[in-house]
Amino acid sequence: MPEIRAFRALRYNPETLPDLSRVVAPPYDVISPAMRAELAARDPRNVVAIDLPVDAGAADPDEKYRQAARTFAAWRADGTLTKDRQPSLYVYEQEHAVPGTTVRRVQRGFLGRLRLEAFGAGSGVLPHERTLAGPKEDRYKLMRATGANFSAVMVLYDDATGAAPRLLSEAVEAPALADATDDDGVRHRLWMVPDEGPTAPLAAGLREAAGRAPVIIADGHHRYETALRYRDERRMTRSGEDDPPFDFVLALFVDAAEPLLALPTHRVARAVAAADGLVAAAGSSGLFDVAPADGAALRAAFGPEAQAPGGRGRIGLWTRAGGAVLTARRDAFVPFLPPGGEALRRLDVSLLSVTLERLCAIDRAATTTGGRVGFTKDAAEAIAWVDERADAADAAFLLEATPIPEIVAVARDGDVMPQKSTYFYPKPVTGFVLNPLEW
């Protein structure tokens, strides 16, 4: 079972930084260079200075990580960041609009330390998605330089008792410790739940609710695997140390029963021979029922406003010669599906992997390297890339969202989905809570 610990977080000092909206940021992996520059311009103490350092003309590309470490140390020394006195869990709430709609939702979870475990049989931590090497190397160098987690890994837990919503509601009855609204209009709020004193039973209840069964990594696979690598390295140099803090990683624990949003990530195929004939090829392949559709219809069907339930085997296809909605004939796919459990083989994204290979000669290895396939969470953007021939784009393949129970089923089977299969929304903000790898 997963082990969850309270910890003494580093947080921005509210006395010197009362407006946290100026210094928090989205997770590093969704920040473009332009967004990064805008965030840094708001305040030199914006968290991107330490979580997403940039090259400043140094001959050594690793100098940016050392600079992040110096900045981090300086902020601790000058009081920009202060460390809480009591080990605590931190209840975290995100109030947001469902993309493309006026419907508002509230999502709650809590932040704590999760003991690192290697993946495999008997592990209390399960992955659901494959990772790429490049991001892991970047995060490893940053962690090695700073000795801290700046962004949380998001994990899903299964609370069979149903106690978690009541416990979280109890925690948010007090005034919020931190409050910020990001550029997407998501309101983020934070409450401290010390692990001792009057709130000790509440903290214990949250740990128990989230620790009854293995947790599933929803977002942050690269950060988790980086933390494992860092742990193993530190163990070699500090062998024999009892219960070291580097055995844990900062995690946001969210009940899988929450009304979570896992938005799809669409694929754009590059350099496809005879791309204008893909709709006809899909029809003649025997894999699909094909319904012609123009760009407007595809944007409506696969855009965020559709909120279409995934798992129906529907794929949108757009080329410069036109488009279609492809509905999979599942029996025809059986010989081409990847090995694994039934949950993995039923996924729309698994059907799409076969589609790319059969129609575009893009195999799974080519998808993994990223050279032949681009990714976007915006269906309209995917279509525009094709229309504009952006970066050799020839065809857009659009997906519906993967239902949360399907993601959980894949992980429970011990399987993993292809890279960039899901995009959980809203993302945990970076900068509310930092985790120094110390007690």
C-alpha cells in the first residue's frame, strides 16, 4: 500500500508576497517560451526562475540548473520562502470552468509526501502512461542541483469508504492559507492540516482514505521516475541512513471518484504519402465505418465544448482534401492491437496507434520519438496545422477524452498507455507548496 507522510513545506512568505498570482505558474511542461518570459516579467521571484531555468548564454548548458539552485538558496535566505513549523498535509482546491463551457466545477485533493516505489508487482504506486527520455533528464539535473521538488506528481486514489469528501470539506471550513487565480481563470486555494494537535485526526483520516489501495499516477510520470533515479543515486552516497527524505516525492492526492477531466491529446501526422486519399483509404481498409465531415463539424465533435464521452472508438480525421468521423469496427482491429489486457486494447488511443500504422505507415516507435507525429490538446489547432501545412503537417487525427475508469483499469492491469494519451485539467499550480528534501 502507498505510504503517505505529512511534511514541512516551503511556501512564499505572505508578508512580503501577498499576491501569489504574480509568482505561481503552471507546471513546467505546459509552459511555452513566450509564457515563461511573461511569467518571469511579472515578478523576478516567480517560481519559473527555479522550476524552469533558461540558458543565459553560458558555455555550459548545465549552468542554468546551478543558477536555479543559487536562486532557490537566496530566496530561502532572504525570507522570500519560509518553512512551515509543523509537519502537515495541505488540502488543495481548484475551482474552474469546464473548457469550452460556462459550467464550473470544484476539485479537491491534498498534498503530501509519497514514498517512492519502483513499478512492478506488489507496488503501491502504478503508472498509466509511458514516458520520454528528454524531460526526465532535465528534471533530474534540476533535482540534483536544488535538492527539492517544485511541482507535485498527481496521483489518483480509490477511497472505498467514501470518507474523503467529508474530510476535505471539513478542512476547507477554515480560512484559506493561500489564494490565487491563474491566467486560465482557475482559482487555487490551500489549507494547512497539521499532523499534530486538534487537526491530527483529520490528517490521519486523509492518509487512511488515500492509502487503502495502490495509487495511480495521473500526471507527472517524468517527475516520479526522476525522483526514483535521484533516490537511487543518493542511496549510493548515503547508505545506511534511516528513512531519508529523498525516499519521498511531493504528490497531490485526488480521489478517482472526483469529477475529473482527462482531456484528449490529438495527433498530427507529418510527411504522409498520399495524405489527400486518407479518407478513402480508411473506408477501404475495412477497419472503420466512415462518415464524411467538414472542419467545422470535426471541431464541434472533438473540441472541448463537445464533452464527448470517450471509449466509443470514434476518431476524427482531417486532411487538406476533406475529413471524416471514423468509427472503429473493433473486430477488424483485433489482429493489430498491442499486447496487454482488455482495458488497454479497447482504448481509443490504442485504436489510433493501429490507425497511424495502417494508414500512414507510422509505427509505434516513430510515434514515440515524435519525429513523424505532433501533439496538441486543441482540435481546432490540429486542423489549422494541416490547413497551413505547419511543420509538414498532412493529417490530423482527433480523439475523444479517455474516461477515468478506463485509465484506472489499464493501470490496475499493469499496462501503460502510449505517451501523451491524457491531459488532466486543471493542472496543479506550481509555487503554492515546495518540498525540500529534508525533514
